[in-house]
Amino acid sequence: MPKFRDFLKTDLNTFINSDEFATNHNVNGNEINIVIDTEFLKERSRKMSDPDGTYKEEILFHVKKDDFEGEPAIRSILKLDNTIYRISDVQEDEYMYTITLVGNGS
């Protein structure tokens, strides 16, 4: 009899699939499928003003653990599609990371 975690892995393969929700991006030099979650960021303000007039751009994405090289760490640098960001939050589930990036906008 299949276990619940087996169903989770199957669902994840549907969720992070370029024919469904995911898109291919260059993450730290590797082409992988990720799901960028703009709806969650709409709930939080995507651009927060700083006193000096700059703003911080946030990007949140979901990625399969098996596809992500290494283990993401808060405050480390991540390069997404040739733009450098700092990891501000990482949530780890059974088979997936949810990573929030922060970068300086203009």
C-alpha cells in the first residue's frame, strides 16, 4: 500500500513541471525548473522603501530539493537569471525548498 509521502512526491512532480506551473531558470549556473510565487508576495509588500530612497525587490520560489545544488542558507548569495540576490528566508519541506530572495532595485 502506498504511503502518504509517496503521494506528496508525485504531486511535487506535477507542481514543479514545466508543462504545469514551473518555468526554467538559471539558478547559480544550473538550468532548473522552479515555480516563482508572485501571489504570496502580493500579500507582503514586494517593494519595501528604505530611508535612502532605494527599494528591496523580493522573489519567492519553490524548487525540488533534488534539483537544487547544495543546501540554501539565509544571507548567502544566489544568482537567478544573471541577477545576484541574497537569500532572506528558506523553508524546507520533505522534498522541496521555498526560498525568498532579496535584491536592491533602482
